[in-house]
Amino acid sequence: EQERTCFMGRYTLYIDESGSQAYRRLQQPSGATSLPDWQERYLCLLGVIAENKTHGNTIYNELENLKRRHFHQSGDQCLILHYYDIRNFRGPFRILAQDQGKADSFYQDLLHFVSNQDYFIVGVAIDKYVYSQHRYPIKPDMYLSCLSTLLSCYCGFLNFNSTVGDVIAERRGAKEDKDLKEAYKYIYKNGTSMVSAKSIQQALTSNEIKIKPKSSNLAGLQLADLLAYSVRLEILIENGRISEPGDELERAIRDAIAAKYNRKQKHDRFYCYGRFFIA
């Protein structure tokens, strides 16, 4: 691994996803195919951009305080906030289904946490069905396309601020992690349609992405996990792909993070800087 250091403030991009990169058409009894529902059809990659000192000294501490206020942790037990488990009342979050008052208090503190921390977000959603219909000389990799856009935006942010950063994603599985590492290396070496290889290499501190398990308890990865589903909803609603507004908590999360999207500094524009839709 090649890595360089910088004496300026460094950043990290924490990546999580909502939806699967796999794509299949639904087979009907007649033998015809139909479009999958939106949960299957759209993939979203979310990146949380946080300055390393802020992440270590503030975001992490505030997240741990949030956990201690609402959930019992004994010994070396490490509670990880995972949105799917929270919304489905799984594991330690079962208590939220049993005690409405506790649930309301936790959700209120969760919204305060995501609203008041210092970070930026970039969301990239892709229509896997439409994208798969394009006639490319080579079969397109949808995850690579999303990652290319996400890293282009992140490197633009770093170069604009004359600093550098690295990238961390959550461990998903042997094949998925291998594919992600290869995609990252390809982008680092070749650049993207938006950003040259030179600009990518100038911004990123390493030619390898870091893959961390959920048990690592990184606040940035948990924050990305908490926000990814709501960001996917926001992008799809914005682009007229769904009318489903989500439940009360998801609507509240979207309101709480509305100011967190990366923006064009001069014009305060977030579309194509903080939110992208690929079709």
C-alpha cells in the first residue's frame, strides 16, 4: 500500500449503501418479465465526509453518549447502531417496540445527533434497470459507476480545500470486498469521467480503500448506515421515481440532514455536488 501524509487537516469518507448492487428481472408465471419494485431497482451509495479530529473527538463521543443514555451496555459489549435493526426492533432495539416513551426519546436524540454534528454527505443513486438497458461495448458495473461519482465529488471537495483524505467502507463479504477494492484501485489509477487520475491521486492518501468490520465501532460508518436509506428516498422522490414519503422517522431524518449535503461553494448548489441520480 502506498500512502502519503499531509500536515493539514485530513478527512475520511465513510461509505455505506442502501439497496443491492445485484439486479434481476422478476419472472412471471407466463414467462414474461416485469420491473422489480423500487427496493430492488435502485441502489444508493452514501458517503459521510468528516474531518478526522472532529470525528475522533466529537462525533464518536457524542454517538457513544447517545448509546449510553438509551441502551444498557455491560462489560466490553459494543453496541452498534444499525438502521435496519433499529427500524425492525431487532436485538437490543426490541425495547423501542415495547416502550413508546423510550422510543420517542431515543428518536429525538438521534435526530439531534445527526443534525448537530459537523460533517458533509454525498448520495449517489442509480436506476439499475434503465442503466442495464444502455448499449455499452462492455457490460457496465453499476457499483463502480456509483463509486466513481462518489469519489469524484469527494476528491473535488478535498482539492478545493487544499487537503487530503482516505476512504473507509464497511466489510460486507469476501467477494464484495474484493470487488470494492478492485474498483477503488481502478479509479485511483485511471481517474473518472469527472476527475483526472492526477487529481484523484493528489487528493487521496492511499491507493487502497480501507475495509472495516461493523464491530470496529467507527462513528462515521454508523452515521452513514443511519442515513443511507433516507438519502435514497430523498433522491428517488426528487427525481420522480417514487411518491412514497417514508415513515415519520425517515421524513424527520431527511429534514434533519437537509443542510448536510455537499454544495458548490460559490452558488450553494447541492445537486450534482451532494446528490446524484444515474439512469
